[in-house]
Amino acid sequence: MMMTRTKTLTMKSKTHSGSAQRANSRSARRRAREFALQGVYAWLLRAEEGNQEAGAIDAHIRDDEEFPEADATWFKTLLHGVLAEAPGLRERFVPYIDRPLAELSPIEHGILLIGSFELIHHVEVPYKVAINEAVELAKSFGGTDGFKFVNGVLDKLAADVRTAEVGAAAARRSSP
């Protein structure tokens, strides 16, 4: 099941990447996020929590022929970090969702975990970048309007966990 879905996610992401090629480091990070989403998705489908499965999922995904296009360090940071921190990440974003957690699709759930992890644990990633990357994942892999949901939830979380950064951005927008 995981291998089939992994290939499907990879192929679908290519159809949404557009013809313009971004800088190599950025596309490598985006690919890392895509592969991390595949791993989190597989983990969620197995309903296994805990870091014990992270190594097996990591190894399986690294076998993908397209993995060398990804930033391997960022992939590992995201996958292992999300799996280790999932309960705490959920506690942070659940107040902002409009439905029970069990009703989220595994894709939306995985994207929210990854986006929350970046917002909370990686302040070196600008909050707008973390949200935009999550929205792009949702556009590529999620349901029709899933990206709007992901954007709304992570925007509210960012206002909570990155108060100064979000406030400074709002002040810049409102100044003449």
C-alpha cells in the first residue's frame, strides 16, 4: 500500500510543479517536504505513533529513484521531527480546525503536522514560507479546497506561535 501511494504522490506532484524551475535549493526543499508528507501519510495510515517506525519509513522513502532530488537533511528533520512530536503538534493546531481530528483526511492531517512542525520548531523558516509550502502540498496532494483549510489553520497557528513575526508583517502591510 505504501509503495503504491508513494508513487502516486510523486507522479501527481510532478503534474502540478509547472514548467518554471525554481532555484535548486528551494526545489530540493520542496521535494523533501513532499517525501516527508509521503512518510507521515504512511505512518498515519498505520496509526502507529512513536519514533520506532520513523527509521523504516525513512529507509523505504529513500529507496525512491527520485529521492536524490530532495534535500535529504531537511527530509530527515521533518519526518523524524513530526513523528516524534505529533501529539504536541496536534495540541497546537486542533484549536483552529473546524471539525474533529478524526474527520481530517490523512493528507490534510499530515500537511498540518508538517506545517505546524516548521512553524513551531524552525523559526529560521519564515512563517509565510512554511504556510505557503504547506498550501502547495495541499494543492498538489489534497482535496479540491483542502489548501484553503490548511492555509486558514496554519495562519491562525502562526499568529499564536510567531506573534512578533506575524505582527511585524502586518505592520509593514498597513504602513503607507
